[in-house]
Amino acid sequence: MSFEISKEQDRAKAKKKKKDDPSAIKEREVPQYPSCLFFQYNTQLGPPYYILVDTNFINFSIKAKLDLVQSMMDCLYAKCIPCITDCVMAEIEKLGQKYRVALRIAKDPRFERLPCTHKGTYADDCLVQRVTQHKCYIVATVDRDLKRRIRKIPGVPIMYISNHRYNIERMPDDYGAPRF
């Protein structure tokens, strides 16, 4: 009997919570970033540039009549190696017959294939995860949500399409990428 009463008292104590003091200093966890990203400057980035390509970037390049590799080189003034993950490739294959030109471009031998070990084929999560682990990539995308997610990761430049040409965002001045 006394055992049951103590349980009920413990439950009553658990329900009563302390009110937070508004003047108290709140602690929150901030992710630790590597020292190579001091002042958002990524030392792992340099020619030849490895560019992670998203599905919609290929589609918009086709619509804008841009050759992927040549336009990347024109944008960065250096050798560029476009990289495609298995997830992005699966996404293009799922789109079917309508996107067969994009699939043919993605299977170009100049493109480097990156194998994925995780489950699922959601390409955006795959790209964000890969860029978070290895900061040596530039991400080529037109997708607003993906851009927003990548901007939160320090030291990762974003390539996008505007005015029928490729532009780069968040690239350090030292690398000679043009400013528009």
C-alpha cells in the first residue's frame, strides 16, 4: 500500500515543472565547424573543381541550351568535373521517357559517378549529407529549398543558372570566379 502511494507522489512531482526564469542565460548547442572554414573560407576547394549536379540543374541547362561541362569551365575559369550521385541518377531514371536527354547527358563519360551507401533515393538529402561530410564540392542546383539548406552549411559554394549562363554564389574571391 505504501509502495503505491509513493508512486503516486512521484508522478505528482513529475507533473510539477519549474517555471523557466526569463533572465537566466539559455544554453544551446551550436555545431562545431572545422578550423579550415575560418571566416567561411574553404581551403579544400580548388581547381579542378568537383561539382555535385542536381537533377533539375541538368533539366534547366537543357532548356537554356547550355553545355554543362563547357559552361561550368566558362563560369569558373578552371577545369570542372561534374559529379552525379546514384540517387540523382535514380531520380532522372524515374522521370521516364520525357527526360531521356537529361539521362543521356548524365551518363556522359566526363561525369564522375559517386556511389551512395544509404537507403532511399531522395537526392536532396543525399547531396546535403555528402556536402556536410566532404567540403570539397560545389553544388549545382536551381532548387530553392536545396539552396536554402546548403546555405546553412559554411564553406560550400552554390552554382545556379541565371540569364542563360552559370553563376556561382559564396565563392571566395581568391579563386577568380567572376562577380556579376
